[in-house]
Amino acid sequence: MALTTLRLLVAGFSENGRLHTLRTAGRVRENQYGYLRCGRQLSTTAAVFERWHCVGVLPDWIGIEVKLMYDVVVPLGDSRTTGIAMYRFFLLTCALGINGLAFAQGTSAARPAITGISHLTLYADDLQKSQTFYSGLLGWEQVPAGAPQPEVRFYANHLQYIALKPAPSRGLANRFDSIGFSTSDAAQLRKFLEGHGVAVPPSIRVDEEGDKSFEVRDPEGNKVEFIQQGEHAPKAETALIRVSTHIIHAGIVARDRARLDQFYKDILGFHLYWEGGSGPGHTDWVMMQVPEGTDWLEYMLYLPSNPSREQLASAYHFAPGVVSVTELDTKLRQRGWIPSAKERPPLLGVDGKWQLDLFDPDGTRAEFMEFLPVKEPCCSRYTGAQPSSKAEW
């Protein structure tokens, strides 16, 4: 079968190290399979290696575009080795797509945008106590209003919320149920993930709010939901009483960074925002920013093999963003908040940002964090844009 010229989606790296995407027909190497062009990033862990991130798209004759992504690590400055490594890998990748037509036809044309965190779903022992915390103290809009029911949502803004469901057993150690990310096209993203070998449901679902969504499991078994939001118009007057209008990140327990990166980074396009640890040469926290936004997912890598309920509730957390934790502290105290023994005073984190921890009635940590750092972070520099208040508010 004759081959036509490939149209390439090329992922490169800008000078600040942040992944960016551009469309081109750039010709670095030409052969019977088409053209190849890659972006280069110096390794942050070894000065003698380079990482080349390449993306190709198969020809039009199969009726769809098939996005292929891979990394090639080669010795620094060895142009001959670099060329050979990319050339051979490109031939192999193309052969997999062309010779395996069923594989190619099952892969989506492109990944739709993933713009930020949508929600966290948590288990609660007492929904009324949770209502007092999320609606009364934080000022987040409750949907539906009234006595809290299972799956009640508390909206920080018109797109982000915390959902609560009754715990299957009282005193359950792990209060985390799932995390959700917003996408521009849930149906297309489901097809995209299916084409990359991820187990997906046969179709998306549509709820009473008009949200379209589906769920998958990440490599460590965490339930991950992708949601295309329906129209949700919160009451205008409630925006002023919210102590935060933007959930800027959420954390999950992580055991194997490499496995998680295969899913979040290599397939979904998340990129490193910052990483650091409690001591030199030790990584405890890895922040992976969504590809089309400023929110990030935090790998919590420091937990023991058998963590306690308190350790799990601290690791599986969410972080509302604020301009000033000092102003937040004042506002909370005006609403009657009295810090518990574990709710420490404002703390300047090693990432250079001020934070203030609160805990909901079930012990889940709400890590209020200032949008902008006030000093240079330890361990590594930021490689992505900083978050801010939601413009809609």
C-alpha cells in the first residue's frame, strides 16, 4: 500500500522548559514513511543526556489521524546518535501504526483539551457537619440546596466543586473516592484513551446537571473522572462570601512515579510544574500541571506502606487558592473558626508559597495556598504559569 506524507504534530520545549505544541510540516529527516521533527529538552537529572519528545500523525488514507508520542534519551551533543535513535524509533512507531490497522483505527485523532480540576468526591460520615464546613465556613454554594443528600456538591466556582457521599462504613480510613478533570469533549477523550490502551466504559453518561463524563482508573487504581461541564449558573450574591473561588490543585497518594507519568504525562499531556522534598536529594511532592490550564495534580510520594487514616486524609487533599492567607485567617476567625490542634498557623512552604491548612469534619485536608510564591522555591524552579482567581468571579 502506498504511503502519503505524514502531517506532524510536533511537541517542543520553550526556553523556560514548558511543553508547548505547534503544527508544522518541518522536515528533519525524510524517508518513505514521511517526515520527523522533534523538540529537545535537557535532562534535569543528568547533564550528559538530552530528552527528545516527538509526536507524529499517521497518513490520511486510514481515514483518521493517529497521534503517536514518545521520548528518546540520547547522549548530549552526539548528533549522529541522536539522529539514529530518533530515526529508528520513528520507523518502529510508524510500522506499528501502519501494519496494525485495527490499532490505528481505534485511536482518536487528537486529545481534546484538559483545562483543570473539576472536582473531588469524598466520603463523609455526617453530611450535616460537612455542610456546616463547606457551605457555612467556606461559603461554597450547595447544590442541591436544603438538607444535604448523597452526592451533594459544594461549588467553589461554577465549574469546580467538592462532592460528598456517605461512607460505606463509619470510620473508613481512606476518605478519597475520585478526582475529576474538566475536558472540552468527554466523548472524544474517551475515544482517545481507548485508542491508547486505557480501559474505558462503552459510553459517556449525562447527569441531571447536563454534565457529560466517564471514569477510568489510573495505574495505581485511583478513580479518575473526566467531565465536560454543563451549564451551571451559581447565584451571583454567593460569590462574595466564598473564601476561595478556585481549587488550584489536588493531591493523591503515589507509589510509583514512573507508572503514573505514563498515564498523566505521556498519554494525557500533563507536564511537570514543580517538584521538591523535605530534604536534599529527596523527592516527596511532584506537581503535574494540566496541559491546557494552571491547575495541577500532586503526587504525594512520602507515605509509609501502611498509612494511618490521618496520613491518608492529609495526602488525599485539595487546595483552594487565595491571594493572602493572612486575610483568609482573619476572615475565618470572623466566622467563628477556632483552629484545632492540627490546624497550624500559616506556613511558608518549601515551594515558596504561604499556606494554611484546614480539615473538614472527616479529616480531609483543605490546603489553602496563595496563588503566587513570595520567594524562590527550593529543589527546583517552576516551569508553568501560576494560577489566579477565576476570572468569572
